[in-house]
Amino acid sequence: MLRDVSDRRLGSELTGEIERCLDALSVGRSTASSELLLPMVERFAAFLVATSCASSLREVSPSDCVRFLCSRTSFGLPAKLSTVHNRRNAVRALYTVARSLGLADGDPTLDVRLAAKDAVVARPLTDAEVNSARAVSAGWGSLRYRFVWALAETTARGSELARVAWSDVDLVSGTVSLPGSSRVRARVGPFTEWGLHMMRDHGDRTGLVAVGDGSSARVQAASGLSQVLFRAGIAGRSGVRPGSVAAWAGRRVLDETGDISAVARVLGVSSLDVAARMVGWQWQTS
């Protein structure tokens, strides 16, 4: 499984230990859970290859873990707080299994403290930032990036993008049926004028933003949105996250209607407080 973990500095002991843990981690977990957890554990193993002198799981230090948690993404950008939390969860899952197999006595992440996930809220993009992203996605050679951004402007989140099919798109009404997720309700999202033009101006309807299904499709969809933000020079700005696109769309609804309940509906959230926080509005004092 660890095809890329071949550096001799690690030796066969650490490689074999992680292989055993990965096999154990894959048992009794849902497919969705395994698709997210196992690749992150493999990345941790690859990180140890490149940076650590540990020859076994017992020798991996807290500093090894911290450097992995805070390492930059594949785009060269600082890791989001949610990504750091997910990385720590993956390492902790690895060591939980390692202890059960007698391969470790403790957990090097035990004393690693992180800020709460909700400490960083994605801010809404500005209109200028959206225009920059539109220009980048429209000028890209692949239609996929136009579709990614057009759907993101309807409030589609990364977890939903890969599950939207052409049958969900209604070019007559200018809307798309969004499937929802564990945190977001299923709903009908309105295309912006620009987004509807992008959806109509094409000749290929064989796919939208991803090819295939499962984790591969989700990665393609999420990376497509991140790549647009990155190429537009927006990704590294303070408060900008993939969710900033949906927050921008929600803010437009608030500016047009003044109704926070309408914002909650379009964003697919049940809490008015959550909706207000997403669009950066102090509604309780307004």
C-alpha cells in the first residue's frame, strides 16, 4: 500500500508497522471514512520518509507530528485549520491502532494543542475577487473549471460538487438541485447570470466537475475549486476558504432581501446564527 515509502532511512520496521496499522484501520470502517483517513495516514508516512530519522512508530517524536500537521498543502499554501485538525485525527487513529497491536506505547500528538475549528470562519469573497476567479475559470482550457465556479456561486460546497449531475441542472429556470451533505440541507440553488451563461455556453454534457465516483470524484471537485482560487491569487488571502464562495452568494441574498432566514435557506443551514456568521453579519445587534 505504501508504494512511495521506500526510503532506506526508514528501514523495513517502520514501513512494516505502518502497513499493519493501515490494514487494521481499513477493517470495520465505512468506505467514506476509509477514503478520507487512509490517504492521510499514507501522507504522514511519506512525510516521515522525507523528514524524520525515526525507525519505528515508537521513535516518532511530537516535533515530527507538529511539522506534519503544519506542513504546506500540495499547492504550496499554508494548511487550513480544518486540515490541521484532520491530519491530527489521522495520526491519532494510527497510534490508537498501533497501541492495540503492541507497536506503540503512547501517542506523540497527545500534547499537541490546536485552536478550535470554529476559530477561523471563511469570510465572504468580495465582488472583485469573484470577478477575478470568473476570469480565471472562464479562460481555463477545461470546461470543468467553469462548471466548478458556476456551481460554487449557487452555494454548492466541495462535498456536493462531485455529486451534481447534468440531470440536476435546469437551464430554463436557471437553477440546480444541490444534494446536500451531513452539514448542509439539500436545496435548489440559483445560478448567477454569469454562471448560467457558463453552463449554457458549452457543447459537452458528458460530465460536470469530476470523472468517476467516490473519493476520486470528491478530490477532483474540491481541488478544482481550490485551483481556481489559487490561480486567481485569492487563496492566500486572510479568511479565504473554499466556503468563501458560498458565503459571498449568501451575502448577496442578504443585501438583496435583508432577510437572514432567506440566507439560511439558500445556504442550506438550519441555524440563523450560523447563516449570519457565514455572511459576516451581526444580526442580533443590527
